[in-house]
Amino acid sequence: VRALHECHPGAVYLHAGRQYLVEALESEERRVLAESAELDYFTTPLTEKETEILEVLEEKSVGPLQAWLGRLKVTERVVGFERKRIHGQETIDQTPLDLPPVEFETVGLWWAAPRALEETLRRRGEHFLGSLHASEHAGISLFPILALCDRGDIGGISYPLHPQMGTGAVFIYDGHPGGVGIAARGFEDLTDLLGRVQLLIEGCPCETGCPSCVQSPKCGNGNRPLDKAGAARALRLVLGKEEPVVEWGEAVVVTLVDPHPYPSPVMPSPGEGEPPPAQEAHPLPPGRETLMPQAAPERGENSVGAALCGRPGWVGVPGPEQAPSQGGHIGPPLQASSLFSEQRAEIEGPGHRHAHLRTGREIPFTPLRIESPLLPAFSPLARGGHDGRGGQGVRVREGERSTILFDLETLRSATDVGGWDKAHRMGVAIGVLCFLEEGRFE
């Protein structure tokens, strides 16, 4: 997103106090071509944004104020840029651009601007969208009071009518895919934040707005429209400090376009299907380590491995001989293990809130045994041991050192699914265990 904003064709890029005029943005090569220049103007991008509500994580109502915290999908397009004089900031011209949109999922907060607020502003002769837009800018500027961030880490958008709410709304969201907890922190003290924003706007001595109150240097609409007086009134209304000219009406309800984009699989009802065939037992050599399950915690663990695997805590411990199932699997029957927990997992989301992950599909898992002739010199197999299927092979026994390396490959990257906080969507392609001292793979 930053490259499209600052390095689009025709942009003036500043580096180390020098000006560079961008000639081309080569997205596939991830390269920007620019040449040094001395210009009497600078450029600002013109953007269009769309925000879709994917999931509501929290909701609060404090007097007339209705606010939500949730997952959002933000689509942003750079549609052009303005050239402005360095001295006086006079707009020279506007140039359209045809660049691809950028989509990402993040976490954000938003509050409603219902019909009563809109009607009050209009009767007072104030611009409805300009009032919301100005309050959005001022809110973003004060966010660093609550969270360790810069205004460049936050994005925002104002709607006179959001299709999923049926009213106006102001959105403020984390500018990083997946969210980093900034908006969640602001949601905790939203009434305090809006109160500070009101005081900032009302206390600024300017007449119609300035960079100290409602103007933003990063506004994609060129700081248009803005209504300083209307923003102050809108904040007084939602904070209950001023009465609207009409009744507030019914509470606003957020409508999700697809509340379950990842539906839980249809599991067979009790009694359906045939039981899996019994696994043939084979005795293990004495001293063989077995995988014994630990007691499952009451809540899902805050880790990728334990949250995704069917058993929350498999550990290698010396134990009684246990029959391996077919394919070299050591442990319980195959049908008892799956890539996803049967229970609803939980992870710590932005702002240390629990984000509930949906149950995944039951996928039987068979460990892969790899027989490799290329073994390290210190491996017992390299010294004449066997492959673990019987005989007099060398095995790590109780009390001896056992080093196990575990490698997990995912089906999709964190970028593909929208961030590390959505690790449950990455899927598992394969997991490999390497018993280092034995030179054995599973």
C-alpha cells in the first residue's frame, strides 16, 4: 500500500532531503524507477476505500454511543494524485491513475452515526459527511495517546451510509494486515478518546479546521469535505452531551454479508458410518520410546502446533511397550488423531482478547517414514544399526539424551491468509519428526 501511495508514476519521492521523480512502478519486479529532480511542487495521492465488516468481536453501548470492534476487509485504490506548490500549497492539477486495488484483512473499531445525528446536523446547516470525516481525522491524530503507534499505523474511513449498518459510520482500523492491537486498545477507552477529540476540536482557535485539529497530511481525499463545527456537535451528540432534534430511534444492527465464511464441516451423526478397522499390533523392541498424551487443557492453547493438532500435548516419554499402527505410527489409533481439534480453539487476539477459531475438518493423519541412506556419521544407523522394524538396532533408552527435531509445513503462508493471527487458516501439509541420535525420520 505504501509503495502505491508514495511511488506511483508521477510521484515526487523524498529521500535524504533530495527529490526524485518516479517514472515507473514495476509491481512484478518489485522495483521503482526514479530520477533525481529539482521541483517546486510535491504530490499527494488520491484514494478510494471500501470497508467490509467480516466479524463482530465486541460491541458496546454507552448512552447514545454504539460502537463495535471486529474484523474488517479493507480495499484501497489509488485513483490519482495532486500536484501542489511547495510555497502556499496551491493545487496545480490532478492526474488520474489506473492502479490495481489492494485488499487486506485487519481489525478495527467503528461507531454509528444514526439518523437522529444526521438530521440534527442537517438542520443546523452542517455537513454530515464532513462532520464524520473531521472527527475521524481528529480521532486518528489522538490515537497515540492510548497506544504506542504513529498515525501512519492507522487507517480510517467515514460513511454517510454504510450498507451493512443502514446508517452513517466512522471506521478506524489497524493499517497492518491481521491487526496489531492498536484499534483494540482504542476500543477499550473509546468514550475517553472521543471526549478528548471533542476538546481538541473545540479548543483549537482556527475557524474551519487546520492541521492541529481536523486536517490530515495523509488524507486520500485532499481533506475534503471537512466540517469542524459539525464534528464537535456530532461528538457531543454521541457522548450524550447534547440532545438531538429527533428521537434516537432503534438500536443499529450490523448485518454480516457472510457471517460464516468458513463453515464447520458436516460431521456424521452418532451411529452413522462404519467403525475403522482394528490396527494390527506389532511388538516394539525393549526400551522403545512411546508417545503418551498429556491431559488436554480446559481451553485451547495459544500456540499453532497445539491448537491445530488433535491432541494438545504429545511428548516423548519412556513408557510401556505400545503397538504401532500401520505405516509406522506410534501412539493411539489413527482415527483418534486429526489435524484440527474437535473443540473450539482460542488464541489471544489484538489487545489480548480471545478470538474464537472455528472447528476444522477431521482429517486422518498418517506419519510419513523416510528411509534415507544419507545419515550423519554419529548416527547409530551409520554405525550398523537398523531401520527400526525389528532386529538389534541401537535405540535411545531411558536416561540417555534424545534430540527430536520437528518441522511443520503449511499449505498456505501467513500472507496468503491475511496475517499470523489467522494461523488456523494456513492448514497443515506435512509434519516431519527427526530423531537426531537415531538418524530416523517419521
